[in-house]
Amino acid sequence: MARIDNVVEVKGRFTRKEIAQQPEMWNRTYEMIKERKSDIEKFFRGLSDKDVDVILTGAGSSAFIGRAVHGIRVPYQQKQGRVIPTTELLTHPEYFLQKEQATLLVSFARSGNSPESLAVVKMLDAYCQDAYHLIITCNEEGELYLMTDNNRSLRILLPPETNDVSLAMTSSFSSMMLAYILTAKVDRLAEEETKINQLAKWGELILSKYEKEIAQIAELEFERAVFLGAGPLLGTAEESHLKLQEMTDGKVMCAFNSFLGFRHGPRAIVNDKTLLVYLFSDDDYSRKYEYDLVRQINDSVKGMAQIAVSHMPLTIEQVAFDLDVRFGSASDSTTEIEYLCVAEIMLAQLLGFYKSLNLGLDPDAPSLSGTISRVVEGVIIYER
């Protein structure tokens, strides 16, 4: 991949590599899930006669994965999952759990060494009479992976390259999200192969066609950024706001919301130093609401710049975007929104990377004070 300037050679080399490797990691994640197909089916068949409460958990970016994909039903279960971050589940288990209820905890973890993630797994086993675990992680040496080697757990280990070296989760985030999507679709994996190949091509297109333009947007002197997404894309919007904020060490303050929810007060954040990023859905019904808000914003305070990210082409009368990131064409059919959640995160990753460089920071380790770190520090786990 072409570099914008030589500074990339010095700063952010891990982050840039980890962003760029995602299309390859998505294909490899598919192959790994395909190789584990019989193990996955056996695990979920073992739960088929149970009314299982499915909880998707993690901390920070790992929790945001669940917000994007919790609507996907796991095999043999008709209920959608619930999203409860480890940071909430650890302190108030009685508010979320029932002792007699069979419970499947889906843990997303890049390193598998976060204190809350480890404590919540132990807590669930002690609290619930019938507890199971689906562990999706990038680190085979992580304590979470090592401690769940038992017959009540299914461990999905992703390619070692997804265990990002840099502070910000990039390939780990998108690959863990994809792994859960494919695990839930394990009974029709062959049908998904073409979609995964297309997903990888989308990622490659974003890198080859739009990276330079994203870098140019990063040179604008915006001080705030807002990411908007509807339905599952709200999870991607949430992760997007964190990517830009953490890679700029908080120098760019970020927010996220749904298109409809943004009107109810949060819109007050928009001023002439605000960057607005719209993560558009594919379906016409959702787009009606999304377009309405964009028109309303453009009739009043519309910020410093606006970016559209979409699969299907879009046209909104009298609205001109400063950057229109489109990875599909008019001839494409609409695709499942969960795959859009994977693809559309790349905009924020690249934007955060180049804004970090623009501010003189190192995207690999942007926190000058050490306030944030790759694996959270300072958490004390107390006995109940």
C-alpha cells in the first residue's frame, strides 16, 4: 500500500499494517471457522435442548462488537443475544443474571488478559448453575484462552496477526466481529464464502481508492467528530468514535448516536469545528430516516466537513459530501447489515491513524500521559 509521506515509516507502522491486513485476515478468519465447523456445531447442539440466555460481553472496543452483532441468533436458539459489557456485569451480576437460567457468555477479547474479562468468566461459573462460554480471542497465550480449556467452553482462536501490537484495536475488532457472525451462520458457511470474498474486496477498495482522501480530511482542523449509524451500525459508530478519540489522545472529542436519536439533544455538539460521519444502511426504508437527518443538518449548522460511508450509491438533493466513501456499485444487491458493520469501520480506523499523525502523535502509542494502554491497568478485582 502506498504511504502518504515518510512519517508513516517512523510513526504508526504497526497500526498502518494492522489496518491494511484486514481483508486478508477476514479471508483467513473464514477459513479458520470453516475448519472448526464440526466443533462449533457439536457445541451448539449440546445446548439445543436448553433455553439459553446469550450474553455478549467485553470491555471497550470488545463490548462494541456485541452492540453491532447481538441481533444475530446463534444456532438452535431463537432469542437474540443481550449486550452487557464486563464493566457492568462484574459489579452488578444480580441485575443481569438468573441463577437457574442456562447462560452462554460470549467473550470478545484481543489479549485475553483484561482483569474484568477474566473475573466475569469466573463470576458467571460461580453465580449460574448452568454456565457455558464462547471465547473469541486473538491470543493463544492469554489467560482467558488458557483458563477455559474445558467441555463447557468453545474457544475460537483467530490468526495471530490479529493480536494487534498497537494500542488501538483494528484487525482484532473486525476479525472477532466476523468470527461471531460466521459462528452464528455455521450451518450455511458455504453460502457465505462469496460474501466474505466480496467483503475483502471492499476493504481493499477502501484502502486503494480512498486512503489518500481520508488523509486529506484528517488535515482539517476539526476539534470534534460525530459518527452516526442506525441499527447494528450504531455499534460500528460507537467503535468509530473511540478509534478517533483514542488515537488523537483526546485532542479530538468524539460522539456517536443513531440518526433518529441525534435529534434528541445530542445534536447540540455540532459547531463549525465538527466533522460529521454518516454510516449509511443499505435498505431503502432505513435510508429515508437517515436522509431526512442529513437534509436537516445541511439546512442549519452542518459542521466543518461531512463524510458519507456506504455500500450502495446514494444521492441526497442539495447535499454535497466532502468525502463519499462508497465500496459498492449500483449493480450490487443489498447485503446483510452485519457485513456492512465490518467494512464501514475502516473509515474511522484510517481517519484516526492520519489525524494522529497530523497532531504529531504516534498512532501505535498515542497516549502521551499513559492514561490509556493496550491492556487496561489499575483494575483491582474484589471478592464478593
